[in-house]
Amino acid sequence: METTFYKYQGAGNDFLIADNRSGSLRLSPEQVARLCDRRYGIGADGLMLLEGSGSHDFRMVYFNSDGSGGMMCGNGGRCIVAFASDMGLKHFDFIAADGFHTAQILSDENGTKSVRLKMKDVSSIDPYERLTGVEVPSNGCFLDTGTRHYVRFVETLDSYDIVSEGRDIRYNAVELQPVGANVNFVEFFDGGIKVRTYEKGVEDETFACGTGIVASCVASYRNGIAPSEISSDGRVRYDVKARRDRLSVDFIPSDDVVAADVWLTGPAAFVAKIMVNL
């Protein structure tokens, strides 16, 4: 069966997306992994299906590059909104694995859209001074922003060994098992934070991780790192440097939940249209 995929990238996090509102496309984990393979397939960090939803504009179905699913992806969420816009949709209320989301397209310049995406509230944050089973020092915290994340604060982030330390924490930290977690490494800079992420399901560092950037900003606030801006109503905003692009996260710190009314803003761009025989 010939199927059309569209490749998008959000801050260097790249995805294959197909319009499956007809419900005719059904992919196995093995097919997803093959399509996302950078040597024997098209190549992507993940794959998404835009599907119909009876009560919302669409449903976002997300898969990691290894074929696993069942989680939210922040950069993917912005990309599927950009794709929905390119498919002619004008409104962007949608359901994902972690619940309801909505989004706004703030600008569209030279094929790159700036998308503001509402994320889930962050209900808890668990600090860990040590992680059992991990070889390296690992003071940090765990939180769920639609995907499970562990956040560590480090120095000299640009030269940090993200892959080996991230893999160690992802696979060996007893406190994070049996599911594991994405691992984010954060460094403060004047005006914001830098974030690099080892992603579970990709099993490597990606250029950016949207839910990880949200987790890193919320953890930064809880660890006393000053936000880039505090508005008159108490909303805080962090400017974020990923590997190449810049994003921002704003939210309201809350006593009832850790962070409420959370929004992730960043780029999403169309890359290519690809015909595939499945």
C-alpha cells in the first residue's frame, strides 16, 4: 500500500507524520521502527498519526523511533499542529496520550511556524539526592510532563557526556524502573537555561525534547533558578537553548499543583513529502 508521509522538525527533533483521519493506516511497531531507521528507512526521532476525534479537532498518536508509544511529545505536538494547519485545519484542540491539548500558531515565516502549545499541568516533583544503581553522581529530580523525565543540573553542558550518563540513569536507576525515564541535563546561563536530553525510545541524545524542556524549566523554578521573566500575575517564563534552536516555557507556579497552565513555544517546520510502499 502506497502511503504519504510528511517530514517535519521542531527544534531539530524530526518526525514522520501521516494523515490517518480515514482510519485506514495501521502500523506495527516493527514498521514504525523501520520507517524511522536512519540507515534502512527514511529516518526520524518519531512517527505520528493525525487521526479523527469525535469531540476535538483531531487525535495525536505518537510513536518513538523504536516503535514504542503511549506518551506525549512536546516538539511532536507542535509539529502535528503545523501539519494540521498545512492540511487546512484552522483550530487546534486535540487529544494525545496524556489528555487534552490546544495550540496557537503565532507566526509563519519562510516555512517555519512558531507554535504555542498547551501542555499538561505538572502535579508532582520528586527530588532524589542519590539514585540506586547509578555509577555517576546523580542529584536531581523526577517529574512527569506527559512523558517521564529525570532532570540533573550540571556545569560545562556543551562538553558533557550526555549519552553514556543518560543511558546509565535511564536503564540502571532503581527509582525510575521498570519504565525508565528520559534524562535531561540543565545548565543555567544569564537569561535562561540550556537543556540537552537523552531520550528513551530513541536511546540517544536528540537535538531537543519538548516535554524534557518543560520538565527542566519546572525543575529549575523549584531549584531556585531565576526565570527569564516574571509577569505581574505571577506567571514565570524561561528562555531555553536547545542544541541549536531557542524555545520558551511559561507557567503559573501553584500550591495545588507544581506548575499550572503550562505552555511550550517553539518552531515547527515542514521538511519533505515522502511516498512509501508499506
